[in-house]
Amino acid sequence: MQIIVKKNILIIGNLGYVGSKLTEMIDYKKFSVYGLDIGLFQNKTIYKNLKEKNIKQYYCDVRNLNDKILANKQIVIYLAAISNDPMGQKFKKITYDINYKTTVRVAKLAKKLGTECFVFASSCSVYGSYGNKSKKENFKLNPLTVYAKSKIYSEKALKKIASKNFKVFSLRFATACGESSRLRLDLVLNDFVFSALYNKEIKILSDGKPFRPLIDVRDMSRAIIFCFDYEKIKKNYLCVNTGSNSWNFTVLQLAQKVSKVLGNIPLKVLAERPSDKRSYKVNFDAFKQIAPNNYPKMKIDDTILNLKKKMILKKINKEDLIRLNILDKRIKEKFIKA
């Protein structure tokens, strides 16, 4: 009888938007899963994630993570982040602390304690804005926000730390979207679906021309799971755009798609508002070549319909699902130190 030795995975930020979906998709027969989260969004759920009962949970601020928690974890996934541009702009210090400084500290400590694989959730926002040409990994970076800069700093530091026995994956994710038990409504597609269902109207607070690449959280999770086979990857450090070429949309195209799928919901473009300078198309050929079996599978119509299905399970208070609102409140309550 063959004895299966499970690898230990630590998901830092497992009770967030992406982490919640990832924990639904991991094969628990192959891995022992541990979670670390401060619990900012622990109770902000739209449905129960039954798989979370399989996780050994640690509660603490990632900035206080210690040797005991990291010890004997072959794979560490770093999802903890001040996770969008408005949050980063308002809380610059904590953004750099968590998204950059703590990322590097945790990676160095994990390497010291024998971790073999470190997965970092980076972002395509590092490309910022310039031209309509799809950005490849070797293109010049043009970050426009604190959030984007924090991701670049981490990428550069992690590349230096990576080694034969400590492989690092920096996944430059497209803009997240799709249903998760801990839904976010400060993401463009998710917000459009909510507005269509609850307000019976979709408003675009600009001319709608900026480009955004998108990726469903299911496909984000598949990409992270691809990294679990790190022994098969020859490179010590892999930084790759993670998304699908067919999911590059303008904001207006996204709104039109949501409107059509959900029954021709009225659409209002507030073109007099300032145009968003963040606009980037991204090329995902490298990821498709590296991970053909984990390349995004979701169709955008299905993502929209899945969001609808979950959003109508119970009445949603939008303010509870805007990350900036919760972070602002919890900092004032001194639950988390800024």
C-alpha cells in the first residue's frame, strides 16, 4: 500500500476574496492546508464555504507572523494585501508595509525555515498606462499608484531571494472578478453586476475607454494551484502575466456585456467625468505556454451569471463588501494598526 505524504500549504490571506475561492478548489487529499488571516472580512460572507472546515486557521496580522506558523510549510501563498488603488492612496504606509516590506520579510523567513515554493499575487496594474499595445512581461513598467508600486518592489526583491531550493512565482494577475464566498464589490465587473441587479441600471463614472484585462477568481485559483507542481518548473523565479488574451476589455465593453447578459439593463455613461488614466491591455501568451492546462477556462457570460446566482441568495449590503470601507472602519477601531 502506497503511503501518500501530504505537503503542507500556508495560505496567507485565506479569508479574503481570492483566498476563499482558492480554499474551495484545493485537493485536500493531496495537501494539508493552513490559513493565516487577520479576519478583516471573516464575517463578510454571502454563502458558507464548507471547505474551510478542512483548514487549520491562524489569526494574526501578517506583520506579526512568526517562525512557528511558517515552520514545516513546503508551499507558502502570499495573498495578503491592501488590495486596490483607493485603499493604497489613502493608507500608503500600511500598503507598503503589507504589500512589500512584509512580503519580503515573510519570504526570507520561509526560505530560512525550508519552504520550497513561494507564490506571490502580483498585478497587471504594474503596467499603468501607455499605448494600446498588449503588454508582455519584458515591457517597461509604468506604475501609477501606490498599490502598483508596492507590487513591483516585491517582485524585484523576491527575484533576488529565489534559488534552486526556494522557487518563487510572481503571478501578475489581471483584474479579479467573479463570485466568491467573500465577495468584493469594489471591482469593476462585480460592481456592474450588482448595479444591474439591485439598481436596475449600470453607471460608468467616466468615458469608459480605459482597457482592463480581467480574470475570474476560479481561474486565479487554478493558476495558483499550477504552482504546486513547482518541482517541474526549471526556473528559480517565474514572473508571468496571468489571465486570458480574450479577456481584455474596455470598461464600456464590460458594461455592455453585463447589460446584455442580464437582460438589456439600461446603461449610463457619465462621459463628463475625468477619464481614468489607468489603461492597459496585456498579453498572456507566456502563461498559456507554461501552463496550458491551467490557462483560464471561464467564459465571461458564465462569470456574470455565476455572480447573479450568488448575489440573489440573500440581500446584500454593498457597503459591507467595499474593502476601503471595512479597512477604514477597522483602523479607526484599532483592530488593525495603520
